[in-house]
Amino acid sequence: MNLPMKDEILKRFLLAKDTPISGQSLADELGISRTAVWKHLQTLQEEGYVFETIKKKGYVLKGKPDKVDPARITSFLTTQRFGRNIQYLDEVTSTQSVAHELAREGVHDGTVVIAETQTMGKGRMARPWESTKGKGVWMTVVIRPDVPPSQAPQFTLVAAVAIVNAIKSVCKNFTPTIKWPNDILINGRKCTGILTEMLAEMDRVEALLIGIGINANQQMEDFPPELQTIATSLSIEEQAEINRPQLVAELLNYLELYSNLYIKEGFKPIKALWEESSGTIGKQIKATTLREVIEGKAIGITEEGVLEIQLDNGEIKGVYSADIEIM
Ligand code: BTN
């Protein structure tokens, strides 16, 4: 899918790094006039991009605003479908709501809605989700797998495995773990949540809306007091600024890879990858479901993504949805 012309120009500067690009070569390559190129460069400058003019050679991109804009994401993408249509918004109520509308309109598999901030970010169990402006990754991916609704929860685990690998490719100073079913933790603190919603008919999924919230560049004081003891960000743990567009692209690269793997080979390889990164399996846990509190040892997940807990009396209980506390 083609990017808007301004973003096509930006993508070329991002890929060229320090090599100057002339206005004429851009005009020739993109089939537009030099005046049009100049106007697009003006717009980019108004958005915060800084260009240096090198005499007789052209322009070099010297400064970028800290934004998760489509051109910057695309410059790191290696996918066929995922992230090839990105709806970028500065502010939105919730990327899930926009994704719902787009899914109903029939957008393609892998369409992404991403925003710098959400005014009504949604967490699981109708909790609010804190979405600090310009500091995190607040995005929803619309996917359209040809599966029955009963298999939808497995895609949360596909997403969890993709996120862990994306984080590992951008951060080298820690290893994230998955807390069943869909939290990513670093040293016991939450850095990422996943909210999967579904549009479906009786026997087939129309679209899955995989909502992903990653705390990327917050410092501790950016979190509200009630989160300061339980949350963290990649930047705090890595002790470095996180390149958010690169993180988003890596996430989409892995999400496409593992969605394809799931469609081709089923849940088994995903289950193995998930268990490798799990910080829940083998631990003594307390699971609070809507109906009861279960304490025991987490011994595995089933093909359906159900968490199995062994009680002290040896009985094994399956949990579909719960809040988990690791004891
Ligand atoms: C959780 O409770 O752990 C799930 C949090 C999911 C948050 C993400 S941020 C992007 C997307 N839009 C939302 O409103 N929620 C999800």
C-alpha cells in the first residue's frame, strides 16, 4: 500500500541516513515537480523535522520529532500485510473504538490504528488505561484470521509472544516475561497490556482487534501514584530512550510472522514459544476469576490457551479468564 507523498519523501530521507538527497532526484523518482517536493519539505519542517541543505548535493535529515508516524514505522517494516495501512492520530478516545469502525468498514488484515495519546484508553475488565502523550505505544491491529470464534483467545497469546520478541530486539538489558494471559512484565512490574476484542458471526471471526499498550519512554514520575509501585517502562529498565517507531515495526514484523505460523501449523508452536517466555508456569499463584479465588501451582496452558492450576489436593482446574497474582 502506498504512503502519502509527504511520507514517501520522509521515508527516503530516513533510509538515506546521512547521504544527501537532491530535490531534483526526489521529483524524478516520485514523478512530481520540484515545487511540490519543496512544499512537502516545508510541511515536514512545520511538523518538527529538521533538514540541512548541503550545497550542490541536496538535503539531509538532521532532526526528527518524537512521533510514531507511519513513515518512520514503515522504514523498519519487513512485512507483507501488517502495518501497510496505518491510521495515525495525535489524540483519540481509544484506538479500539477507531479500529472497530474501520473493521466494520472492511479494512484489510493487518491495518493499524496508532495514537500519541488516548483520552479514554481501555484496559481489561473495563479498567481505564493510562496513555501518556508521546511516551508509549498505544495501538490496535485489526486482523482477519479465518478461524471460528472459539480460537480468538489464542491470538492474545500470539500477540504476547510477538511483543516479547519485539521488546527483546530493541532492549538488551533485561528479559521480559509473560504473565498469563496477557501482561508483559519486567522484574515483576507491568510494562505492557493486551486487550483483544472481536467482531464475529456465530461460526466465524470477522475481525480481531488486538489492542496493545506498551509503556515505552515514561519515567516513574509520569505514572500516576497508584501505578508507581506496580508499573514500569522499557526506558526505565533499559536506561535509554526507546525508538518507538522501531519498536512498533518490530512488533508488526513478529505479529505477522507468528500469525502466519499459527494459521499454517496451529497453536502448538505458539504454545511452545509462549511457555518459553512465561513467568507464570511452575509458579505458585492466586487466580481471581469472576466466580472464585483459586490458589495452586500453574502447570501449563492447554491448546485453547486455558491456564491449568494444580490445587494442593492434586485436582487440576482450568481458568479461562482471571487476574493472576504470583505468590
Ligand atoms: C490491560 O488491561 O492490560 C490491557 C490494556 C490494553 C491497552 C491498549 S492501549 C491501545 C488499545 N486501546 C485501548 O483503549 N486499549 C488498548
